[in-house]
Amino acid sequence: MYVQLLQPKIIELSGVPRKFYPGQVVEVGKQSALLWISCNEARPLEASDYRGFIPGESGIVTDRKDLLCKAIQDMQVTIFEGACTIQFDRTVWIDSLLSVRPELLAIGLGMLDTWDIAVPLQDYKILAANVGSEAEREKTKAVIRDLRVPLYDTRLMFIRKTPEMVSLIELWRTEGLTDLAFLRAVYKVKPFILALPTTWTHGMAPANV
């Protein structure tokens, strides 16, 4: 069950305790979710959170439309094929090889009422210190200071069209579209970013498998 936290929480994921903060959306068991809601420590996702696709306002961008899972291809929504760019007021970027649960797309779009961008985190065991070349890690450390931070999974992103987000995507593209390049762009531009649970993408198979 998905809830939005109103209080900080320590949640164990894959046997590792992680701290989550107010405003973050997490997926937990129904019993825990109802307990937190009753204690005013979280709120359920309401109808207003499921904004959905609005013609002329929102749509999908993907590198290969024909490789998207069929459920998404069959949705009555505008799909732009190309590199990751902000084509709509509210853009959903999907890597065509990622299998995405279609029902999550409306939830993600709803998050953009509050946030500039919503992106899932990668596996919590993978930190910036574990990826990239030594040269790129040093370049990243010069920007963010500490590489002991999780990475964002840029295979799925919900992006609101703002000057800051246009700058972030352009900076990411200019610096090579790597995980560390995205992290540097986030730290430089400082968007209002929501880290979604790893379950939004973690363990997902290629779309047509």
C-alpha cells in the first residue's frame, strides 16, 4: 500500500534499515500503513494524487515506442519518441526496456502537483562511490562532497516543465547521461525532487519479456 509520510520513518528494505522523510511516498504492508495513518504519521494517496494524463498537458517520452510494454502502448496518451526531453507540461520519461506498472504513471503525475521531479532510487546497496570511473567519481565528489549517497534510477522519471528542470535535463545530457552526471545535475540545479521507492523500478524485467 502506498502512503505519503508525515513523520520520519526507519523502514527495513532487503534487510537494510533506511530512513525516510516527510513528503516521501513509500510502499509498505497494509497493516503498517493503516497504523501510521491512524497515528497521523502518514496519509493515504487520495484521488487527487492520481492525476492521470490530460490531453495537451501531459504525455510520455521514450526512446523506442514499439518496445514499451503493450499496456502502455495501448493507453490513450500522447507518446513522443526520442531522447529524454521535456515535451509536455508534465512529462513521463520511460526507458523502453523497463517494464512499468501502468497504474503507477497516474500516481507519479499526481506527485508533480507538489514536486518538480519524481524519480525512483536505485538499489539501496548501490552508492555513488560504487559506480563510474575514478575520474568521474572525483568530478562528482567535487560537486556533492560525499559519495556515500544512493543513486536515482533515471529509467523512469516524472518531470514538471520549469526552467530549472529544462536546465537539469540539458546539463545531464551534456555531461554524458550517466548516473553520476544526473547526481551532479541535481546538486547543481537543486530541484524540488521526490525520491520514489526502489519498488517502482527495482527488479523490473525488460518490457517485452
